[in-house]
Amino acid sequence: MKISCRAAMAGALVACAGGVVRADNIISNLLAPDSSSTLFGTGSSTVYKAAGFRIPFYSTYIFDAATLKMDFDEPTPGDARVSLWRGTGTPQVEIVELFGGPEVGVGSFTFVSPMAVQLDPGETYWLRVEAASGNTGAFRWITTATAPSGELMNAGYVFNDNPSSFFNKYRIDGVLQRMCINFTTLPGPDGMHGTLDDVLNAAPPTFGQQNSQLTGEFAFHDIEFLGNADNRNEVLSDALLGGNAGSSPNVLASEGPQIIEVRFNRPVYGIECVFGQGAADGDDRLALFDSGGGTIASFTGQNVPMSHLGNTEIVTLRVSAQGAGAFAALDDLCVIFEPPPPCPADLTGGSDPNDPSYGVPDGVLDAADFFYYLDQFVAQNAFVADLTGSSDPNDPSYGVPDGVLDAADFFFYLDLFVEGCP
């Protein structure tokens, strides 16, 4: 589960202490057979033990929780302090202390972050365990003969600042937030992009010299390149372009009437990339489509960086050349798997009560939202318009609905509207 604080408008502004969203098991050896253990606390020489994991070079994750196999059933049970750190080789900078439930008995114990933590591409993080301050008992962190594996890379274990060959049992849960493809490296045998077995894609400069097309190379990440046909979805050296706003040396290209087409088989809400070939024979068009084939957004240009993030799930991306004899080109494709956080002032998609989008947030803050709130306020619809008990941010009732519609509610919404959306 992810711990975050978001504001939601469902008739009133609700400040939440935490929300539950989908989280994936991104590295683990928790299910492997037990072997021995590491002792902490009374009678132990352990200052700390840490398990390291490295983020793939082109991906960003949000950390949710860590689950550890522990034995607190010592004669005098001890207290564990579990924290998340960053550092190369050893834990060097503490990020956050993790918190869990009662530490009693033997089993798998989950420790959660009190805030959202972004895990950045190529960085090494550590799950560090030590006896809590003032500890007077003892506990054990169970080990196994199996190294942890998953979407993240195992970075080894450290015992009191020294490498350790004992694999303590843990699992990290998180959400893949973002992944980028520069078309210069492709996944290796493990199927994952950004790990140590990636292969360099040495591409030729022309379609005639390129005999292979991208198809399912990124299937592990639910990204599929469609149309297994000659001169479509081919990786070429950007020497062909005479200049490329994306990263060198490679681009993805489709010749003539062929298009670049990418399908996403897991929820995607944002795209960043550079599109257009950089030559003077016409613009390219990049379009994003939903599950029904409807256009979410489209962009036209040449050698153009673009960015789109919204609440509508993107299923297909297409790039097509607009000029005669031109070809489509795409570089530095970044896929964003998480929708933007909800915007408390976004209340409606239209100002017309007969519009199906009336009263349905659309991810855009505009005059329609203000007039929608005004309509509900005038109609004395407390379910929507009662937002606060006070207009003073220092008052404990600020942002807490009180069952009364008055000027404080109106000015509270006005503050939200002026603040805008993240």
C-alpha cells in the first residue's frame, strides 16, 4: 500500500492521512526457504544490517512498503528500527524511518513509509535494520540461501559497514511510476530495461541497412511496438537526420506512409518524447488514443519535445509523417504509469447541467469549475459546497466541513481555485 496525503472532493474537501493504491512486488526473496538469522540487540555485535537494491537506469518507482521475515520471539523481545537509506556501497544518507504494527512473534512484518518516496533511476537504496534506541531485548532477521530478485537489481548486503554473504529475507513493494526508452540500449536476457545485462543497439543510418523492427522487446514492461513490417518501427542512427533534438545516437523511425505505433498493455497516463525527423520535408504528427480509439491529444511539428499528462488512460501512441516522402521519427520516449494527483478545485468538465460531464472532474481547472461551485453554493447543496468551518488557515476547523454554508466556504473554494492544480 502507498501512504500519501491527497485531497479529494466528493461533496466536500477531505484531507486524508493515507490512501491505498496498486503496489507491485518489485524485489523479494521473502518466499524462499529459511536458513539462519542475524541477531540484534542484547547479546549481539550487530550495529546494523542492510539489504541493498538498485533502480533500473531508465525507471522511476514510488516506494510503498518493506516486508521482512523476523523473529521477535526471543526470551526478552526487542524492538526494531527499520529505515530506508540511499548510498553507493553502504547506506550513507537516511531518507525515512519506516513504521509497522506490533513486533511480536515470528513471521513477516510490514513497515510502511509515512510519506511517498521516489526511487530514482540508477540509484542504490538500502533497507536498514537496527535495534531501536533504548532496546533491552533481542530479535532476529531471518536469512535464506536465495538472493532477492525482481524488477530491481540486488545490490548486496552490508553488516556493520562490511559486505555480507547472508541473504536476509525481505520484499519491497512499490509502483513503477515512469520508464524511458532512448533506443540506444535494449533489454538483455532478463527482459528488463535498464538492468546490467542490457545490450547496445548499434544501428545503421538508413532503412535499407536496417533489417529488424522493434516489436516485443519491451513486453516485460507492457510496451509493444506494432506492425512487424519492413521499414516500420526501425531503430536508425540519427546521422540520417542531420540533427536531432533527442539523445544520440539512435532514433526510432518509420518510412513513407508507414507509421510508428506503440501500444501500452498496462495503464499509462503520460507521455514525454521528442518527435519529428529534423529534416525540411514536412512535420510529423503525434497522437495519443484511448481504449475506444478516441483521440486524447495530438501534436504537430518537427524535432519537437512534447509532454502530456492527464487522467485518461493512454492505450496507443502513433507518429506519422505529414510531408510527401517524409518519414516519422521518435526519440527519448518516456512513459508515465501514474495519473496526476487529484485536484481539489477540479469539480466538473462542463458548466451546462445537461452536459454528461457536469459534476465530473476532468483534470482541467477552468471557469466551468468556478461556476459549478457557485451553482452548488447558491443551491445550498452542502454535500458539495460545505468545505470548511473557518476561513482562517490557523483555525483547526479550516478545511473541515461543519454542516453550515456561509462565506467561509465560498472563500475557501476561491483559495483552492487560485492555488490551481499541481
